[in-house]
Amino acid sequence: MPQLIYSPTSPYARKCRILVRELGLSPAITETDANPFGDGDVLLRANPLGRVPCLVMDDGRALTESTLIGAWLNARAANPWLSDWDDRRLEALGHGLLDLAVARRVEMVREEGLLCDYWITRRERAILRALDELEAEAFGQGDRRHRRDYATACKGSRGMLGPGCNFVACSYLSIPLPRHTR
């Protein structure tokens, strides 16, 4: 049985865990909690990079990136979600938003003398641009050929990978961050 190695604090792992449930694959996937900072044997045997999520397939090979894991899960679902080029573009935007949010969070929890305002501000500006783009997509501002009705797509029997990734990114952004006095 495939094994999804995750950490509850990883937004990338959260994306994969949501997909397992939404695609109806829970009975076929074992989930194992692993601390990526603990260098535990289970995670390092599966993924020498020591990162989560990691999906160990039946043959023992591992997929070590959330977008790849999502595509693998979707391909095995009885009712796979729509994934055209426009959806993949939105998924990539959501994944980039996750990357920025995680990098910003890492920067914000550094010790006072190691914080870099330049990188925090740069990431915050990029996050705001990405959120503006998602808002334009969701509310129909911009080119009609690329507009999506997210509510309809997410309510139907077939979802879309892009909005799912963007949901995880936006929910991760809502987690309060520590503030250092500068």
C-alpha cells in the first residue's frame, strides 16, 4: 500500500492529504507523520532530502514533490479532477504562493539579528501580487478566456487541482506569524 509521509505543519503535505481525501483514496493510502527536522529513519529512507511530503509507491520508489504527488494521486482516482493547462497554470501560481509564504515564515522566525527586512518585504510584495492575480481570476476581472468559476468547479463532482492548491496557500497565509521588534 502506498505511504504518504507528512508533517502536520507542512502546507505542501496538507495539499496532498486533502487530495487523498477529496479523491476518495483514503482507504488505499497509509499516512505516516514524520518530523522533517528530526531526521527520522522512515523519512530519510524514503527521501534523502529529508523533506515532506513524500509518497512511497508500492514498488518502493518515492515521489518527493507535492505537485508530482498530486498528479499521481489524481491519476489513480476513480473520478480524477480536471487538470487542463489553465488549471495547471493556477496550480503553479498557488504552489509559488506556498513557496513565498513558507520562505517568509522561515525568515520571520529567525533570531532578531538574522532577520532580513529586504527578503521579508520582497516576499510580501510578491504574495500580494499573487493574491491580486487569484482575485482577478476568481471574480472575473481580466481576460474572459482565462476566467474560472471556482465555486462551480469546487462544488461539482469533479474538482480542479489549481483551486485546491490555492485554498491551501491562502489558508497557510492566515496563520499568525511571530513579529519581532525592529
